[in-house]
Amino acid sequence: MRVHLYTGSLDAVRRSGVGQAVAHQRAMLESAGVEVTESWDTPADAVHINTVLPDAPLAALRARRRGEKVVYYGHSTMQDFRDSFVGSNLLAPLFKRWLCLCYGLGDIVLTPTPYARGILQTYGLPCPVRAMSNGVDTGFFAPDKARGAAFRRKYRLSDDQKVVVSAGHFMQRKGILEFIALARALPLVEFYWFGYTPPALVPAPVRRAMAAAPDNLHFAGFVTQAELRDAYCGADLFCFCSHEETEGIVVLEALACGVPVLLRDIPVYEGWLTDGVNVYKAADDAGFAARAEGILTGTLPDVTAAGRAVAEARSLPRMGQALCGVYRELCPA
């Protein structure tokens, strides 16, 4: 079995969750003993496509002409396009039509969660849609006190200083406004947001809120995967206030590192992340503040071991075996 991992325009999304998912796919495939190529010069049984940039449907058509199966990854929906960049709400209906064109060229669409599958199934796609996690590298993302200590040294944090981290683009959808409000509500706690978005793409309300953020909130910019792992390991809480996700790779990474995780109570987490069992959830600013305080003071039970188990169930080797099952259906011997 040989799979062509299409990487056209990958540089445009390399710093996003989609870029991370592509790296995961290579690791999944290799762990399952599947040969991977990135070249059209090498015939393949199936082609993986991850973006909906203009070159992507052309790649799908090319694969079809060659008689190769198209596995399209449904990382995006109209719902998670809203409240993202400048003009995204206006463009959302057109974006949905474009998604239908792109995903409709697949022999199968893989999307990370049953929630995302349910959304895409309402789009009237001509091909089957299956839920399959993007996975997480549980060897790389793992509890490590030494790496956590390195994070604290880098940012000059004492051992007893409480620290909350989050990660993502500067988008309203990602919950950055609520994260700023949480930092303001807990002035004795240090907050770090990892990620970057070009200012021209950041909506005005987000720019204003960031400019007025309290002094205990630090926008640390884009960092490497290793630096982000260290931050997870050194934090007392990972808080992800996002309003809409198809899965949330950073959530899996934080769970894998054994840090307490606090999420917005939204449908995408139903069925695999349960409040008080493997994560904590909140519905509004007051709820985030109360839950965060309970986690940081230790008055809420520690659920990190169960959170790590969720990540382990989605390890790259396990997801690689699941992918092989898809290939066996698409490309029977």
C-alpha cells in the first residue's frame, strides 16, 4: 500500500491545526507500515488532501484521472469559519459552497469528531463521511517535570506562581475575548496565549480587547511544538474557551501532557470529554472563573489521569491502524 500525502500549499497552513494534522498523518501511516510519497511521479493507491485552497480540488481531479482514490480530510466547516478573520461572517455561505465542491471530490471524507461528521452530513455530499480523530503524538506530548521547569525558567516564573495557558489564532471564535476576561478576573495568576495572526486579519473588537488586556496576560506569539509542549508541562491549567471546533488538536496535546484542561461546554466534546471526569467545562465568563479558581486551588478533583487516557486512545499508532481500515475498504486487494 502506498499513499500520496498531498502537500501543495501546505506552507500556507503549516502553523495551523491543519498543518499539524498533516504531520500526524505521515506519522500514523509510517507507524502502520504504509509507504508515503509526496510526489506525483510515484503512483499511489490513495491521495490524502487536507486543505480547501485553490490547488486542492485540482489535485483531487488529477488523482481521479490517475485512478487513485481520494481521501479528503474535512478539517473545516462553515460553522468554524465564522467569527474567525476579518470578513469571515460575510463570506461564510460562499465558503460552505466551496467546501461542498472540494469535499465532494473525495471518495471518502474523514473528519475528526462525530460532531463534525454530523455537520458535514447536512451539506449533501455525494461521498460517505466518517469520524476519525486527528490523533496526538503521546510520546512527544507527555508529562515531563523537567520540561515544565524549563518553561518556568524561560518566563521567570516561580515554582509557586499559578499559570494558565491557551493557544490559537487571534480569533473571537477561539475564545480570546473570554480568555482576556478570565485573566482580568484572576489578577494573581499569570496567563499566556500562544499563537499569532497577522494584524490585518484580526477583527477590530479583538484588537481593541488585546490592547486593553491586563498586565498578567502575555501574548507570547508563535512558538515551536517543543516550546508549546514545555508550556503545557509547566502550566497549572490549559484553558480553551473556543466557541466552535471540529476537534481541537491543542486540547489533545494538553491532555497528553497531563495538565488540567478547562473547556467551553460545546457540542464537539460530547461523548468523549466529560465534565468532572477527564476535563472541566464552563458555559460563560463566571463559570470559567469559578472552574479555573477551583482547579488552581485544588478544591476540584484532579482528573488529569483520565484526560491522559483520552489522548492515549487517540495515539498516532492507533489512528494509523484505523486509517489502514479505511484503505482496505477503498482499495480492496
